[in-house]
Amino acid sequence: MPDAIRMRFDVDGDDFAGAGVASSEVKRALKKLGMPPDLVKRTAICMYEGEINMVIHANGGVAMAAIRPDRVEIELCDRGPGIADVELAMQEGYSTASEQARNLGFGAGMGLPNMKRYADEMTIDSRPGEGTTVRMVIRAR
Amino acid sequence: MRIGEIQKLLNARLLCGEHLLDEEIHTVCGSDLMSDVLAFANGQMLITGLINPQVIRTAEMMDIRCIVFGRDKMPDAGMIELARDRDMVLMSSKMSMFDSCGILYQHGLRGEE
């Protein structure tokens, strides 16, 4: 395996139903590479929740994954409204999602806590009015 | 329990995944909230009343092999195609989620371990 296999996706903010394609592609790539099943599943969950968030809150963005022998690094970048209070957003149950998002089975304030639960490292860099970048590292255990 | 037995117990209509009826299921999750499925479920099967492509996507991320839609709800052709492509079983049952869960529990299936 080379140093890192990099994947990049444009996430369409207008396609609620199509959200999840990037996560699906990354999951398939990890499986194909023979990465440990636990790492594959945790990566899929983290990236999928992040991807859904980008569609629900930020009108899409760019999702990137770097696959290394012992870990996966994920970066999700959007130019959405930003998160005014990151600490509050991290609380289970807190959500600003629309009715449409809730109808899809999301927007219950579980996304960010889920990502934190399954990722080994997670940082949120957000500026209100400019956008949000979420970085996650998922390591093989 | 075999997926085929689950189909009989729930009197469910099989929509795709015929070749997987002999697969064994031990743990089941019943939820309409996909974030809950993503947070806590270690299940191999999902019972839900929610109909949209994100149900299939969520199942895909969680390695869930079988989805039962309650109250006779029917996924559209795109959802069935996605599930078929991801090698999943889709079924639709007239029963409510409560009854479906109750029957399967009575027959030995459990929630999260």
C-alpha cells in the first residue's frame, strides 16, 4: 500500500436522497483493501453522519478521505452557516435541523456525538458565516 | 434464526435478496430514527416504518443485511435497486413495528448484545 490513498468527493447539498454516496464509496474501498472490519464500520459511520450534516445544514461541500495502513483520516469542508456554539452542538439531543431532515430519520441531535463516539480524534473548526471543517482520525485497533 | 423463518413469522412480502434467506440473524434493531441505528445498533436486521433511501444507506454503513418495513409500507424501485446492489434482503409486512418486534422476541431474537 502506498503512503496514503486519497479520495475526494463533491457532496451535493440539494440532493437529500442521494446523501451517503461518498461514505459508501469509501467504505467499499476500505473493504477492498482488506482493512479491519471494525475500522471500516467506524469510518463509515463517522463519514456518513458528517456527510448527512453537510447536506442538512450546509448545502453540501467537499468530503475527503486519506487511507493509510493503520488509520483513515477524514476531512469534511463546507461553506455553510457555521456552528455558533460547538459545545452546544456536541450535546446529544441538540439540533437545528429542518423538518425535512427529521423526516429522513435524522436531525435528532445525534450526528456530532455519534462521530465523536466512533472516531479516535475529532476536531471542529467553524466560523459563523464562513463554514465548518470537521477532521476525524479513525485508527485500527 | 434464518431470514426465511423471519419472513414466515411476520408474514412478510419479499422484495429482494431471495438468495439470502438461509442467512442467520441473531440481533434485531427496531427504529425510525436512523441516528439511533447509527449510534447504538449492533443488529443484523432493522425493522422500521421509515421509507427513504437513507434507510438503505444507514443499513449499508452498519452491515445490516435485512430490513423489514412495517405497516405494509413499500420502498420505491430506486431503494430496492440500491438494496439489491448492496446484497440486502428487503421485506414488507402488514404488522406494526411493535407486533413484529414482539413476535421475533418471543421466538428468541434479541436486541443489542
